[in-house]
Amino acid sequence: MELRWDRLNWQDFEDLQKKGYDRVILPLGTIEAHGVIPLGTDNIIPENIAQRIAPDIKAIIAPTVSYGVTRSLLHYPGSLSVSSPTLKAYIFEILSSMVSKGMEKIVIINGHGGHMDELKQIAFEIHEKTRAKVIVIHWWILCQDLGPEIYDTEGGHAAVDETAAIIASAPETVKKDKYSLDMLYHFRQGVNVYPSPSTIIIYKENTGALDFDAKKADDYFKAVCQKVKDFILDIFERWDK
Ligand SMILES: [Zn+2]
């Protein structure tokens, strides 16, 4: 069933709403350098999670917001950014407009770490002002225990977890031949470095090395989608009680 907002016509949209589709998923990311996976990684992954879970949570999938607040990797070729106030105003207006069209539950699936504070603020503000119910999911954090279960190592930025999600979602975009182990940069607490010296960033020493196995990537991404879906359904159920 077609659930993408921008592929439906207005009559389809009305029919879906009559059937109880008063939930919307907004995939959101940015354009940013990402190791051996695409600049749009942070958009591609939330979009694919949305595609896989939308029918089971009775949600319409809004067009992705592809431009976010990019910071430490902005200097790399092809990375783009908008400012924090611009992103906040834009998302606030998009969500307000959706609420005015009868959307009562909003799920933002975020793919990018650089604007998590902004999304938290907007989610609260929308709820305060419209009474719409809002969930923001930073998928890689909610699912951070799944990487070690399948890969025996923790993830990071453009590390094993994000790369696996892209192998499962858009395998043709992965540039395996450009990978070398020295691309992994260990981010340490207590320092700020601009620009980041590498686009693959790990948070614990000797973790995050890429694995290009397609079967493992599929298993990982299936587990991610399941976990995100189960979380949302549990919140919906609790809200409805
Ligand atoms: Zn990313």
C-alpha cells in the first residue's frame, strides 16, 4: 500500500485518514560526509526505516527533511548545513501544518547527531502548543545494543552500524574499495576538534571496524526496524490507555 504523503493524491489521503491513519512519520537527517557511504546516509536510513514500519503503525510517511545542522564534518566535500534557528523554525512550521491536517501522533525518525537538542526542543514545543503527541527517535542510539549482538563490536559515526544500515538499504552506494582501517578516528571525551580528522568516528578504542557482509547487514537492519517499531507501538498503546 502506498503510504508516502507525496505519492498519494488528496482523495487517497482522505480515505487513509478515515481508516485511522492519523499518524505521520517524518524522516529527518542532513547531508554530511560519511566514510565509504553516501553524503545522504542520515536521510536514507530513516527513510528506509519509515518504509518498513509505516504499515504496521498505521502511519503516513512525510517527505524527508534532508538538510540539518552539520558541524564537525561540514568542511568535507559535499557536506551541507543550515543554522540551528532555521532548522527549528522550519520543522516547527512543517509539523504545525501536519497537525492542522489532522495528524495527532508525530514520529520523527532522526538520522543525524548534530541537531538532537533542536529536535528535543521542537518536539516539546509542538506538543505544548498543539497537544499533538510526539516521539523523536535517534535510531542509532535507541538501537545501540543491536550492533554488538550481530557484529561483536560497538558502532559509531559511519562505522559498522551505519554502514550496515546502508548496505541493507542502498547497497549500490557503498564504496568498499575506498575503505581502510586507518579511517577510524577515536573521538575522546574532553577535547573539541574542528574539523574532525576523519569521517568514520568511534567512541571506544578498537571498535566499529566495517563489515561488508550483506546477510549480516540485513539481519542488523531488520532488528533495527523491529526495535523502532516495537518502541513506537508500545508508546502508542500507553498513550491510548
Ligand atoms: Zn550519519
